[in-house]
Amino acid sequence: MSLSENSEPKLYHYRDAINGFFEFPTSNARAILPRGLQPVEPHHGMSVLTVTAFEFHDSAVGAYREVALSIIVSPRIQHGDAMPRAAMFPFMVGTTTPESRRHGIEVWRLPHHPGDLEVTFQRREGQIDVTAAAGGAPILGLCITDGGDVAWETVEHRYQTFMRDDAGTYLSPLVMSGPFMEHEEERGQLTLHAHGFLNGIDPAEVTTIPFREQWMRDGVEFIHPLQTLAAFAGR
């Protein structure tokens, strides 16, 4: 594994970052994942699809909003590494500006929807609603709640993100820092529409109530440079 240890992470400041965890068939997850990545199963035969939305107000490519679909996978740990809180493989990303889309493809090797999305955040008492559309055609709606009286805490959580393109498979460590809330009260909601953004999954087989909801406010995402995983090359 080649590392870029002396390179500084890139910083992305956001107003809100929300994440819903949903179950969907492991057979679907395996059809998406590259060889060497293993899906995490909360129940036998069912893996975890995450739907994530960010509202970035400051980054190397300015302000933008983003929606991503990912599969939770087993992390890759070497001797002396800190255990990440979770690892994920994003298989579809959409953003609201051409600059952020080019940045995500060129710097992070992430697969992106080819055009700008319309992503809206609506904040209400105790919840946040995000909708995504393209050219006026709806893609998804995600509602994440604060779980009632669930406490917020300031955290610094470590994660791993895996990427793949024609040249190989990559790993990027990242850190999410800021006020954080998480619960499993099953108060949120996911709505999926027929759209090319969702071609990797069958919406009818994805649960619509998140078994876990996460919300971060006024935080920073630190993304470390890509590491090439030679052992995962090919499929």
C-alpha cells in the first residue's frame, strides 16, 4: 500500500451533515463492491446502504451541496493503525456545482452523476429534510431527526473511505469533527424515486426507515490523501 504521509488533508467545512443507515440485500451489495471489500451485515443476508447529505459552506472548490450512496464495509487495519468508527464504499455521488464534481472525480476518484443536482435542506424543530433532484426529476428524500432528547456531543470520529476506478482501488482515511448526534429511534424516513442516480440498487428492496440516524452541525471533514491498495487491484 503506497502512502502519502507528508501530504496535508483537505478541509471541508459544513453547516449540516446527515446520514441514514438502511438495510438492503447483500446480493445487491456484492454486485456493487470491488473484489476484496466485504459488506457488513446487521442481519444475515442484509447489508447496509447509507444515504449521506452535506451542505458545505467552505472548501477548496467553494460552497456546494452533496448527496452520496455508500455501502458499509469491513475496515482495512494494519498494525499500529487506529480503529476507524466505520468504513464505506461510495458508489454514487451527486453535487450541485461543476467545480465540486470535477474535484471529486479528479482528486478522490469518486463516481459522480454527470450533471448538477438540485439539493435542498429544510430545517425544522428536531429534524432536517433533504431532497435531491436532477432537472426537476426527483431522486430521493431523506428525513433525519434528533431522536427527541438524545444528547449532542463534540466528537472527532475516524472513518475510512474506499474508491475504485479503472486504474485500481484506493483508501482514504478521514476525520469528522464537530457537534454530533446519533440514535436508533427509527424516526427518520427515506423516499426513493425511479431515477438513473439509483441504478445500482433496487429501491423496492431498500428499507425506508433508518435503523440508525446521524447528524453533525457546524463541523469540519478532514480527508487524507488517497492510498493505493495494490492487493485489491482487479475484480
